[in-house]
Amino acid sequence: MPRDVAIASFASLVEPRFDGDEVEVLAPVIGEALRAARLERRDVGFTVSGSCDYLGGRPFSFVMALDAVGAWPPIRESHVEMDGAWALYEAWVALQHGDIDVALVYAFGRSTQGNLYEVLSAQLDPYTVAPLGIDARSMAALQARAMLDAKRCTERDMAAVAARSRGGDVEALLAAPYVASPLRAHDCGPAYDAVAAVVLVAGDRAKQCCDRPAWIRGIDHRIEPHALGTRDLARSPSVELAGERAGVRKAPVDVAEIDAPFSHQEILVRSALGLGPTTRVNPSGGSLAAWPYIVSGLLRLGEAARAIHTGKARRAVAHATSGPCLQQNLVCVMEASDG
Amino acid sequence: MAERCAVIGIGQTKHTAKRDDVSIPGLVREAAMRALDDAELTWRDIDAVVIGKAPDMFEGVMMPELLLADALGAVGKPMMRVHTAGSVGGSTAIVAAHLVQAGIHQRVLTVAFEKQSESDAMWALSPKYPFQPPLVAGAGGFFAPLIRAYIRRSGAPDDVGMRVAVKDRLNALKNPYAHLHMADISMDSVRASPMLWDPVRYLETCPSSDGACALVLASDEAAKRSPRAPAWVRGTAVRSEPTHFAGRNQVDPRAGRECAADVYKQAGITDPRKQLDAAEIYVPFSWFEPMWLENLGFAADGEGWKMTVEGATALDGDMPVNPSGGVLSTNPIGASGMIRFAEAALQVRGMAGEHQVPGAKLAMGHAYGGASQFFAMWVVGSERP
Amino acid sequence: MSEPVRRIKAPVRFEYTVQAGKTLSRFLAGLVEGRILGRRCPSCHKVYVPPRGACPTCALPPGDEVEVKDTGTVTTFCVVNVPFEGQTMKLPYVYAAVLLDGADIPMLHLVNAPADEARMGMRVRAEWAAPGQRKPTLESIQWFSPTGEPDAPFESYQEHL
């Protein structure tokens, strides 16, 4: 029987380009998350972060960020070189043991220091695919083409997602030229800089830390094969499975925060989760409005929790993705106390 | 509370300078299959996969779990990749253990690796940010000043490091998986080797290896069906402290001491030297053995070197340290922490072959990383808790 | 039948534009002026050189600026014999932790002294690049040189080891 764990607070800073280095930007955001949860650093039993060296172009980026945490006296701390959503998963697992009640999760990444779409090509099979130099936008375009050909969406549907997330008129968006057919500029999330921090609290203590805790009722993640040719790019078995395991369909979903940096991916994930027409998707703008890689998934989790914290939702779903064309996915279902 | 967790399968590749007969997926799969075979399981029996390795920039593959999902039978399963600098092999095993201890999965495969022959570690460790010029190459350059500080503070004789270098390489001769098999290692050959970063000589330094290590971690229920003796996880702990702060003791870091105290408490250890039968600790430069012996509470402050000199840490000593040959004999960076954890498990399972410490029942695995700031440790035992 | 392909070389080039951050930028600008500007943490009051975006133990933004001297004590060092790309000194050279007078944490730099003369406790002074040659990088200090003063007593720097 899993232990009840809630997201008690969420703080973030998302900007087209930070003024300041990671530590300068991250320390206040972590402080804000702790204060919002009515906690101090010493209340934290476990700290986990997510980050990626390739964004900044130097190794051990998570080590440099540790200065923002004040790890003294020594702390119980870990790190995944993955989106902060997976750091949150690790923290959730740690809280299941029962020896600690509070975990701090954070992610940081400056996607604007390099060319994000190009840098992501380093994720590809180094022997047979990476040397072709395929950037992330081109990879996504392959998937969009697969979706169009399978009649799972139209370019108009994609433009409608963009208009909702980033503003603009659908007809005007459709008149814009392709940047990587069938993707237009508005179909592609722009690289951003971001830091985000989430405080997880287990059991009754969560009620002391938050007026409306966002209780995690289900959380699961799954990965698919790496080679694009072995996958049906118009579907996402990993989202379907993770969504099922997380219990998405058990009840109506008020808000869904979907980590879809390309417009067609929102349509794909929405369908794979089985979300109904009344679910509000990405009221935050999602990863299409701003795409701070390695933080975007944690931001979706935080924004979904925020919808519950502010009373805008009773039941919310958050999704995070990693890898080319939605190769790996995490789904989390959250509810308000009486949701 | 935490569920029981046991190691029921262990696999390693034969660590070597260059494995050009396998790709990165091939390397990790080899270790994983050996672990599965040891546990007499198939890929289908595994519920989740956790991998760990050092910075992506070594091999130039960003977030390699994406590449390796297929090779490690992870398709359709949860998969994670841990990265905690040099301690990663250890912390990866701990994350995997937590999945079992939390009751989430029954059997978890965990793999740590490094394919250094496909990487340029020296380059990856010296990034050229325009405002921070590289002053020194290699981890040895960073640690040598700390070693000098230890020698000064403890008053240890000059040859302690060399004794460790000889002992570990002699142990490695009894470990078929170890990288270095130096039959003619001796105090003379170590002393004669070039001084790299004074006071650290070439033969007091770890090699650069290609290698992978894998473990199958199982729940109580799954361990009952294990064909061979399980190694029960008796305690796990991680601690971190900042890289560099005013008054920091980098020679005897508090994070190391507190990590050890935590894991000892979980395992019911009050006197590690007496109660542990073997310790696999992360010694990449010879002098770290006496330094860690103190940090881990095996010896009083300033006295760690005496244990080395007395022969206490030899395979036939009263506190064998690195019976496998340690990091000094084998160092695929991302894997080294997990190799320590695996070797500790081999000891208490009675499966360490020629480098077995007779009758070992309780053993410790230790890993550290960064500027001696990240620590991961576990204690495993032959008795089910 | 030809030999199987065992290795391929696949060069990759990524360009990054990086920022030093506000705190470090101010420090580097100071170097151009020949000044070493540390920052004091408002909580633990330690003076950090180079300063950080947050105090590593307190996680607070840095407080007052504190100019420290360009003289200091070698707390520990090693003699480097391993060549690497980008090195500026001839082998063997001395790489040291230097506790500047007024700072609470040593900074890492080069010491221009024969390897066999390097010692813990040695008193050193920064050798600056010529004013017109200085840039906003730590290379504005080319290295540290012995001052010739008597060595600092062990007790004066041992807490920094």
C-alpha cells in the first residue's frame, strides 16, 4: 500500500535567457519553495535533482549547482541526469520507506547556451544515427509526418494547439512557412532557461505544509525502443502503459499538463492518456510556449500541482517526456484531498 | 517500513583497457546477462532497470539510458539513470535497492559502466570555459595536494601509499575480472615509476578501464527462489557536502563520516574493524586507503596508515580491504562504485573465488565522487535480516 | 572478406555561449583592475574568493564586497608532471591552494617556484599580467611567486586543509 505523498509547494523561474548563473538563479527559487511549504532547509530529509551537462557544455553541472542548496551539514542527496520529473519519482520512492517525511526536488537547465535542437542529437545512437546529425526538430518532424499520414491529426489541429499555447490566429499560423516540413515555427517549442523546485511531503504532515496538498495518487514511467524505425511514431505505448498504471482513467481529469515541445505531440499524448474533451490542457502554456529542456517535465508536474493548490482543479495529470520523439514518458495523477 | 532486499545475481565484464569487440550496448549487455545467468533469470523476469555512469561527455552519448533501453531489456519498463560523479556506481545500486525496499518492484536490474576507450576523459574533465582556465589535468592533480596534507597531518612514513599499491595489485592477481594483472609488482617497481603529481606516482594510480558491472536486486519473495546464496542488504546510505567552502576538511570529509555512521547504524555495526569481514572501498590513488580507513571509523584519526603498514588490510589480515584489487586495479569510472558494492556481495555469498575472505558474513561497499564530497555506501550480509 | 569495423571516429562540434554570472563577472572585472574582490556571506561571514552565486553552506546570496590582498599562504600543493592541452607552465610545475590574506578559503592557482622548493606554508604574491594585458579571467594573475618571507606556521592555515 503506497504511502501518501503530496506536492506541497512549487516554485520556478522560466525565462528566455537568465541574467545570472545557475546558482544565483536557483538558490532563491529553492528558498521560495521551502518557504511556501512552511519548511526550513533542515526539515528536508532527502534532496534529488535533475540536470544535463550537455545543455551547458561542461561536465558535472549538478556539482556546481549544489552551492545553491546549502548542503551543510552534509545532506542525503542524489541526482539523475534526466528531467527533474524523474528526480521527483526517485524522491517519491524514497518517501515510501517511511524514515523521512520531506523531500526537495529541483531541476535546472540553460537550454539557450547551445543550440538545443542540435545538442539533442547527442542522444542518438552514436554509431549509426548521431553521425547523420539529425537535430531534434527534424526528428519531431518525422513523427508529425507519421501522425498526419496515419490521420491522427491535421496541420490545422497542430496550429490550434499552438494558438492555444502561444497565442495567435490559426489561419495566420497556417500561412507561415515550414521550418522542417510539416512543422512550422509555431509547432516547435523555443529553447528557454529555467529552474524549478518542488517540495514533497508525506502523510499528515503535508496538511501542515499546504492548505490544499496535491496528493500523488499514481505515478509511473516507461521507456520504448531507441531506434525510430522499430516504433510506430503515431502512437505512444509507453504513455498508454504509464497512464494506465498511474490510473489516469479512473476519474475525470480537470487539468492535464503535457510535456510536448512539438504541437503534434500534445495531440498524441492526449489521445494516449484517453483525456476527455472537458480536460483543460496546458493552461500554463506547456512546453510549446517555452521549452527549458530537462526542467520542462518537472514544470508540468509543478503546474499541475499548482492547479490543485489554487483550487482550479480537483484532479490533475502531469506528463514528462525524454528522448527522441517521446521515447520515454512519465505520468503522474494528482488529486486534492477530497478529489 | 522498508522491505527486505537481496543481491541474487552479479555480473561483470573482464575489465580491460580497450574492449573493441563490443559496442557500448554490447558491453553493458554482457554484464547484465552474466547477472541474470547468476540469478537464473531471464530479461522477462526483471521489473525495472536502473543504470549509472560518469558524465555523458566521456563517451559523448547524452543520456545513454535512451540508447541502452533495448540492450538491457528495458522496453516497456521503468528505466532510470543515476549520476552522482564518482560515487555513481554505488548510488545507482542504492536507487535500485530502494525500488525493492519500497515494495514497488520484485526484481530490479542495475548496471553501471564506462567505456573509456571510446571516451576522452581527460578532455571531458577539462572544459575550456573562457574565464576558468584549466590549471591541471586529471583527478590526480586535484587529489595530490590533499594527500600531501594527510601525510603532513598524520606524520605517516613515505612508503604507505606504495604498500597499498602493491597489496591491491597482488589481490587483483586473484580476481579474473580485474584489469591490471601485474605479476611483477613490488615496492621497487612502484618506487621507480614516474612521479605524476608529487606525491602520487604512476603505479599508485588507477588505470583507465572499459568495464561494466550488473546486479539483480530482489525482494524477499524473489530471493527465496534464488538458486545461490543471496547477499542481504543490511543498510544503504548516501551523503553529500559542498565542493569547496571555508574551513572544509577535504582530507576527512564529514559527509563520509556521517554516511558511514548512518549505514553502520542500520546494519547494527558499532565496531567496523571487528564486525566487518571485508571492505571494498574506493581507493583510486593509493593514499586513499589510510585516509578512508580513518574517515570510515576503522582507525583513529592519524592512525589509518598503521593498519596498512601492519598488514591488517591485506587479504589475510584482520580487516581485508579491497580483496578484489580495488579501483587501483580496475577503474571503469562509472562502474567502479558498483564493482565495490558487487565485490562486497560476492564476499558474503562466498562466491569471490580465489580472493574470497574465508567465512565472510558481513561486508561493506563504499564509493565516493567529486571533490571527496559525494558518498554512497552499503553493508551486505549472508544472514537474512 | 574484409576486417570487421571495430571503431569509428565521429567528431561532433557544439558551440556554446556562456555567462559567468553576476557575482563572478564582478570579480573578473576586478581582476582587470588588478584587484581581488571577495564577497562576505551575510550569515556565516566568511569571505569567498572567488565569490560564489550563493554561499555553499548557507545558500544565501553573497553580501558585502571585500577586497583582499594579493599576497597569501600556500596551504597545500602538488608538483605536476603530466602534460595536458592548454597548459601554460613548463613541466614540472607547482599547482597550489593559496589562502590570500583576508580570504577565508584558498584559491587554486599556479606557483612559480622550482618544484623542490615548494612547501606548505610558503608565502607568495600574485604576479599580475601587465595592465594592458589583463582580461576578465583568472589568467590576469599569471601565477604566484614566493615573497621570501618566513613560512606561515602550520596552525595558521591547518583548518583550510
